[in-house]
Amino acid sequence: MPALSTYFISRQRRMGVWNRLRQLRNEFNGHAPTLRFLKASDSWDVEKLAQWQLREVNSLLVHAARHVPGYRIKFAAAGINPGRLLAHIDEIRELPFLTKGELRADSTAFTDERMPTAARIAVTSGGTTGTPTRFFVSRRAYRGTFDAWRYAMWARAGFRSGARCLDLTWAFEENAPLISYARSPHTYLSINYLNSEAVDGWLSRVEAFSPEFIIGIPSSATAFAKLVFNRAKFPNLRSIILGSELLTGEQRAALENIFGVRVFCWYGMSEMAGFASACEKADTFHFWPQSGVIEIIGDDGSPVTQPGCGGEVVLTGFSSRITPFIRYRTGDRAILGEPCPKCRRSHTTLAALEGRQSDFLLGRAGRVVPLSALNFHTDEFRHVLAHQFVQTEPGTALLRVVPLPGFGESDKMAILQLMQTKIGLDFVLRLEIAKFLERTARGKQPLILQRCSR
């Protein structure tokens, strides 16, 4: 077994760590054909992209109608001739949506019926709703294809294979905060150790590692930044690369102020139905048209075409044929953006991602307070490591706060006053000190745990 620097964790637990790292050791080798295609197609103009997308959509529809039972049923119910090809990409709006509820009810119905059981693996999405969505992918090709997309997006932040990365995405349970692998330039810091009590056990080692990139999710990266602030320096740090959660303005400001480098965000999902990332020169999200077709659907079901307007993200993905995703309702919300003024790519842009449809607080009379209204750039949270809203009934909310040293009654009163102005005086808001906040199975830490319905 190659050497693992695990700081003397037990032999039994080393086997679990090794199995995990064996999956990750080729993480950035990528899938060469996908990477070559993405590089060659990056400068295609609008017409060429539209023609290519139309061919991909038609090929996907033929495949789904022939080999995926669930789509045959859906197309028949919608009165769609399975042999008909689309003449224009906008005709995709005539197709029925695929919902997460349908996949949860019967994922095998939306799986290519020719795929042998031994050649596929089940994957569950890691959405912040807490309800997993299960689907099937190719055992042979899935990991390489996903990593190729991730590699291509991160490259826009300056990432390159072999760069020293501090990874804050993994919550391993071993009695060691840090794990590194002899053949990998990555060091993994368990998010379970991102607290004031544990920081002294890993701080000097992380500083000595001197990462070039910090990879994580916004909640873990922000907690890390607050813990190392004024205690460690990272002179070789080039960028912070974040995904999986919504990055708030407060988090971006904290990270950029503490580290003095750019925060680069990317958007993707286990389903590989679509990918988006910032470009080299702008922070707006560029949707990668090579990954699929994106639609923004308003609350009334109509397409959003005006920049500045928002709705639900609906994706038709080109990367998965085992479980095709055709007009897949993601549950994510976004605002349509203007064409990027700083690059020449012919891509749909998103001015902002607004989080999940469940990311809201609900007033007693049905008034909705969206996640975007809870964004702030003030100093009230300077002694707070992390916070999270929990709502179980309309009109009331619990704000759980993980304090940093120095947190006192004045901080509590200032936070309550600030947040009361954000959510409105018709809410009853309580603040509770917590040691840890609730995370999903994938390690995400939702800002809002919504447990009541509209």
C-alpha cells in the first residue's frame, strides 16, 4: 500500500481512508476526449453552438424514446411522436419536464434498459433538501467524465494538474484532522475539525503545506478563513474554488478580505445535467453549452428570457445516457444575466444563483423571505464562526450560532436586531448557541433548514 500520512490513525481505520483515497488519486487526470473537445469548442460562435446542441438534443430524444421506458410513457402521455426531431432548439419547450419526484418514485424506469446491472452504479444527488435523488450511471465512464468537467471549470481559476490544494470538502471520522496521499498534491482537512477547539491541532501543518488553491464549499471555506485569520499566512495562495452551496455576499467578502485572492465559484451536480462557472475575468456564471441546454422557468411556467429576471433552473444534459435528464427540474433558482462583457464566449450567463426553492423563511400570513434577503456585509457576525436558520412553523425562526472567542451578549443583541430588520417584525426570532450545525450527508451546511411548507 502506498504511504499515507494520516498522523497515526488506527490500522483498521486506515483501510477506510485508503479506499476513499484510491477513488480520488486520479481525480485530476481527467477524461482526455472530453477535455480535448471542451478546449476545441470553447470559441464556437452562437450559430455553431446552436447547430451542435440541436444535433445532441435530437440524438438524446431518439435514444430516450427507444431505450428508456419512463420516457416512452412520458412522451406518449404528452402526445409527442417519438420519431419526430426538433427543427429548432427552442422546440425543446414542448417536451414534458422530468421531476425529482419521478426519479425517486422509480429510478429504474428512467434507466437505459439495455445497460447490464453489472455495468452501472447507483448514484444519489447531494441536494440541500435532505431528500436524495437516486439514478444510475456508467460504472466505467462516470468518474472520468465528471472530473473532466470539473478540471475544465477549475482551469479558468488558474488551476493546473499538480497544484497544491487544500481540500475542505470531506468530513472523515478518523482521529486525525489531516490526510495526505503520497502520489497526490492534495491535503485533506476534515470539516469535522473546523472549530475553535481543534484549530491548534492542524494550523501549523496547513500553514507549512502552503496551498496554492483552497477547494471547498462556502460554509467550510468561510469557517476555515475565520479560524486562521491573523494566525497563519499563505503566501502561495492563488485562488479559492468553491461549489455545491450558494455563496453569500457576506461569505465572499470575508474570504476575499482575509486571503486577498479571488473567490472562484462553479456549479454542477451529480446528475451531470449541466455545468456553469465564472470565466477568467468575471464572476457571473457562464453556463457551458457543451454540457447541455439550460432554461430558466418562471413561477408561472413560462420561459424567462429577459436578463435580470429569475426562476427555476431546468436542464437537458448531454453527458448522461444511462439515465437521461431531459428538461430536468433541478429545484435551483437563478437570475438570467447579460452577455459577458469581458470575454467572447457565446454562452448563457447567470447573474446570480439564488439557492434552492426551499431556501426561504415563511411568515405567519404566508409572506416569503427569500435567502437573498438575508445577505449582509456588516460587522455583527465578526465573532461568529457559522450560523443557520431553522424553521418548523410559519412566523417563527431559530437562528443557531457557532461562536468564536470573544462572542458575548452584545454580539447576540446586535445580531438579533440586524436579522429582525432583515426578516421583518412579524417574525418571532430566537438565537441559540450551538457547537455544531446540521449538515447533509454530503457535508453541505444549508443556511436555511426549512421544515414547514407554504
